[in-house]
Amino acid sequence: MRNINVNQLLDGAKFNRFHRLVLFWCAFVIIFDGFDLVVYGSVVPVLMKEWALTPMQAGTLGSYALFGMMFGALIFGPLADKMGRKNVILICVTLFSLFTALIGFAKTPVEFGIYRFLAGLGLGGVMPNVVALMTEYSPKSLKNTLVSIMFSGYSIGGLLSAGLGIVIIPLLGWESVFFVGALPFLALPLMYKYLPDSIGFLLARNNHKEVGKILSRIDPTYFPEKDDQFEMILPQKAGIPIAQLFTNGRALSTIMFWITFFMCLLMVYGLNTWLPKLMAQAGYGLGSSLMFLLVLNFGAIFGAIFGGWASDRWNGKGVLMSFFIVAALSLTLLGFKANLFVLYFLVAIAGATTIGTQIIAYSFVSQYYPLEMRSTGIGWASGIGRLGAVAGPILGGFLLTMNFPLQQNFLAFAIPGIIAAFSIGFVQIGKHSKQVVEVYSEMEVIAK
């Protein structure tokens, strides 16, 4: 009989084929999550013309998916702690794939909005769960890096959305880009077969055979035996998962995370929705305007990967604060006239430090909360933050309606970056770390 320390094995593992597989499938999901969200920014200039929408109407229509995401994150984040992350991920992929495809058949703004809301439920629910799953299986020394690489799939999806929009919207119409969003539905059988579930969930269900298989793939030197006892630190106390986010010195940090996510998502979805339209009003054609959206998401990939790498080596909190300040500066400078090369450079920096920063923030939050409340912590930060995502498109529509100068439009999206930098600065890492030690001293080791 052997006692297997699961936490130690997961943290100390070397990156191998198993980790690559988890990274691939989580990134695959996030790519289409990003595609389905950014695609609205690609089609909004066409929809405004075809359906005679005002900027406020278009901004409100764009917010429907984000309302759905808010409810999806709040519902599916905690639900995954009860029924398993894999099951919830598969449910959410089904939701956003099918309803995104149905958007292509919408004939009125009302139909469009209903389908976007329902797709948003899946989009919001899948995000915190793939982050939690990737965090759980990543070696300790690579957690930020791997989560950031995985989440850069969001920006790849944005690139695909903008690139396809440039090519196929003029040829096949705006509907065609939404049909592409149904592709993950075809991959569900493969995801069911190859995507592992949470080790903690499997242990809670006494599925020791599956745990042994997974651990042998994570550490090839481990060979499962029938009498193995698996030890994993789990909380002794029962309680309401949401209430636990405010216990043991976490209350202030939890609120600060929510404010940070609100401000960051306001910038991300405001820009992804309105950047093409803002540039179109500045005199660029549809294709050229979509190029700015492509550059925005291209920059986000580098920001996420570099930020994840920097967070693993230095202070993640400091990296986030620096990125938010740079985001505010780049957005402010975008409001001033410059040559095209400088504009592309500033847009890329803005993408790196808004979308890229949001990706780093997910990784940061996923490591802040203990395993048993990780999905809940990420889900509620993401869910509350979705109010900012809803506000972003509406704010952009209001600004365009008021016909403010370009400088004021971009300044309105820069100010949230300063607020986010201050709020993340109030997160109490040292105090929380002390509390974690105290809580763990009261925990029992679950050995089954």
C-alpha cells in the first residue's frame, strides 16, 4: 500500500505530452470562445447599415452576448465544482457552438440578440473552467506561462474573426462568419475522449482507477497499483462557495478582483466592438478598419505570453499594474493623429495590455484561490466583470452618438485602465498567503 501525494506530483511534474494535450484542447475551446465574441465587431458596420441601427442600438445589441456571459460565468463556475469541469466545458461548448451558428439565420435584431444571449451563456461558462483545469494540471513553475499561452487562443480567435471578416463578408455576407463558430460542436466526441476531468472531482467520486491513469500520464515514473491511496488537500469545513470568497482575509482582494475585471473587460469589449467603427469614422474603409481589429488581437497574443512568462519569474501583481498603466497610455495616444505605422503600433500595444492583461488576470486569480473554490472565484470575478463587458459596447455607442472628438472617445476607454491598476494594487497577496497557511493547518488530508 502506497500513499500518493497528488498535489506534490502535479506541481513537480515535467511538461510532457499529457500537458500538451490539455493545453491543446483548452486553447481550442478558447480560440472559438474568442472568435464568437470578437466576430460582432467584425460585422457591426455591416449590420448598422443593413438594419439601419443607431450606434446606441448596435452597442446594446452587442451587449446581449455579454449579459449571457455574465450569467453563464456565475452559473457554470460554481456548478463545475459540483458536477466536474469536463462535463460543464462540454455543455458550454455545445451551447455557444449551436447558438452562434443560429445567429447566421437571424432575420431581425431581436432574433440576433436572443441567439447572442444564449450563446453567451456557454461562452461565459466555459472560460473560468478551462482556466481552472489548465491551472490544476500545469507544473508549478509553468502555471502562469501555460495559462497565458492557452488564453492567447482568445486573441487567435479574434485574429480569425477579423481575417475572415475581411475576406468572406464581402463575398458571402455577414452571416457566413457565424457559421464558422459551429465548428467546435463537431469536435465534441474527441474532447469527451481526450480531455481529462479535475483530479479533485475524480477523487471526490472515488474514481481511483481514472486518477491512477491520469497520474501515470503526468509522471511516467508512476505506475498505478490497486491498493494505492491518493492524498489531496481538501477543506474540512463545508460552506457556501461564494461566501468563502470573503473569508480568511479574502474579502478586500475579492472586491478588488471584481473591480479590476470590470474595468479590464470594459476596455476589451469596448475596443473589440467599436474599434473598426471608430476607424471607419476616421476615414478608413471596412477592410482597413478590420485590419486594426486584427492588429489589436495580434498584439494581445504577445502581451499574454510575455506577461505570463514575466509573472512566473517576477511579481504577477506588479506585471498587471504595469500593463494597465501602459494600456491607458497607449489608448490615450491613439486619439492623436499619427501616421499609419504608429497607429498600428499603438493598437498592438493596446491589445497586448488590455486583452493580454485580462488573460494574465485570469491566471493570477486562478492561483489566488484554493483548489476547492477556484472555479467559483474565477467564475464570480468573470461574472461580475461581465458588467464591464456589457458597459463597453454601450459606452462606445453612446460616445459615437454624441459625436465626441476621437481623442475623447479613446480617453474614455483609457481611464478604466488607471482604475484597474489601482484596484489590483490593493489585492493583499501577503496577507492571503498567511491565511492560506492557517487554513491548511486546519484541513484534513483526504486519503481514499
